[in-house]
Amino acid sequence: MPQFSYDRKLALNGQECDGYGPRLVKSFTNALLAQESDIVLGAFSNGTYTVRLSNADGRVIDISTGAITPANIAAIVAALEAAADALVTDLEDSLENVAVVTDASPNLEIRFILPGEDWTISFPSNPDGDMSHTLVQAAGGTNIALGVFVVRGAEDDECKAPVNGSVDADFVGMTTRNTEALVMDYTTGDPVFEPADTVSVKSVGANWTDKVEDAVSAGAPVYVRRIATAANPVLGAPRSDADGGNAVLLTGAVFETSSSAGGELVKIRMNRP
């Protein structure tokens, strides 16, 4: 009698099916997009303002705007834009998170690139009293689920979730489990590739997925969601039909197993360029 017993799942979402034969797994990067934040400015008085940018690590940079007169929104925004540009230059690599600062009167618009850095912008020297705005930056872009199809990104070896307008030729394959890209969203328990993560994408061979949206039949062609809906929010999820144009037919891909409803584990075989 065995000393231990356990259950082993025969298949997992995102697991490769082929132990031999044609298979191709490539490494891509989930596209990291700029994230915009607006600093809303109110009425200002004439005077000199100090712009302070600080982060959670205790780094503080103060830049004076110089005298602002006449006191109007456009003038103060222009001065703050110049001060923020100076901050970017001063901090160099430490502030590479700030990509672009632009005049978006009556707002100061700041675009961020790198996630995980929270910055506070304040005006400690301010004729109208102190103001402070904390910018909490998440990764700009879209989490990509395991077991869905992705399209090629703007840069070489970059992928992203499909978008409205994505066509068959844009798709590079299905996200898969691979030792080069092990992912887990510990909040939900579902594996996801976050922006800037390395993504393993299978383009030739077979893969398991539980992201199928509806009942499918073995041997049927695969359609892939490119426009999210309330009922089906996962971009790149496979399904049985075009859903009124919200999904696109993927050539070289067929269902190898059937499902009676969405969310079941199915096998998809593909042969993408």
C-alpha cells in the first residue's frame, strides 16, 4: 500500500500538449505603456513658486519657478512644466519614470513609463498655501492572461493584448507555461503576465486553455476576442464564432477537444507563421 497518495491534474490552463513533434515557443515582452496623470491647478496669485518632487525612498528635489506674473493658469502651467523638465534633467536615471511633461491647461499633464514608483508633487513655497498631489503609478498597459492569444506589439519581440482592429495576421500565438516566463497573480490566484513581463508564446503545436468563452466542437475553427464586452472581458480568449465582429477568425488554429460551456479546459492546435 503506498505511503502517500495525491491527485495529479492531467492538464492545466496554458500547459503545452505536445511532448514531441512540431512546437515553437518564443519569448516576447508584454508591452509597457505610458500612464498619464493630470495635476489639476486652481487659481494662482502673483509670486514665486517652488515645485517639489519626492518619492517613497526619501528623495526630494526642489525647483523654483521664478516670479509668475500676471497670475493666470497658462502662465503657472508653463512655469511648472519648465520646472518639471528641470527635475527630469536633475534626477536623470532616478526619474526615468517621468517620460513627458506637457502643458494641458489648466492642468499639468505628466506621463509615466515605469511602474512601482510613487511620486508626490507639491508646492511648499506657494503664495496661495501648500498644495500636494500624490501620484500612485501602476504599470501602464494590460495584464495578459495565461492561455489566450496575443498580437505583435509596436516594438520588436513585444506582444500585447489584441485591440479593436486587430486582424488575423497580427496574432503571434497563445500564451503558455514555460520555465522562462513563470507568472502568478497572487491576488486572484490566476496566472497573468503583467506589463514588462516576459511572455512565452506558442505558435506551433497544441496547448490547453480554460479561457474558452462558449461551447466548442472538436475540429471547429478558432475565433479570438479582440473587443471586450461585459459578458466576455478577457481579450485574446478563444470562442466558436465572430460574436458580431468582436472576435476574429484565426487561420491555422482548430479546437482538438470539445466543451459544453465556457470556462472548460480545451485543447487548441495551431500552426501560425
